[in-house]
Amino acid sequence: MTIQDSTILKIQQLPDSLVQEVNDYVDFLLLKHNSPRWQLWHQFSEGLETVESDFFDYLRNLEDYENRLARGEIQW
């Protein structure tokens, strides 16, 4: 029995919800090993992390500014 056959037998024993997870993971592996597409995904995810971290800093600074306004430490 090949590894493919063994894997198929295991998948056939899973409930549909877990088969969907396996299918999603297989999609991920196919993407990861398709170098040009993986590079694009990697660049996108790095950019997204940067945007989210910058936005978090913006929100934290805005909260601090609003709190200082409320305490009367600064004026608008």
C-alpha cells in the first residue's frame, strides 16, 4: 500500500468537517510548494502585518490623545 492509498483510507474515515480541514491544508501545501504563488502570498502577508501594526499604533496614540484631552492636559 502506498502512502497515497494509506492517506486516502484515513481521509475516508473522517467526518466531512475534518475532510474540509484536510482539503484546506492540501491547498496550503500546494500553494507553498508553487514558488511564485508562495512568494506573492508571503509578500502580501508581510505587508498586511505591517499595516495592522501601524494601525494598532495609530489607535493606541489616538486613545492616548483622547484621554489627555478628557483630563484637560491638552486642548483641542
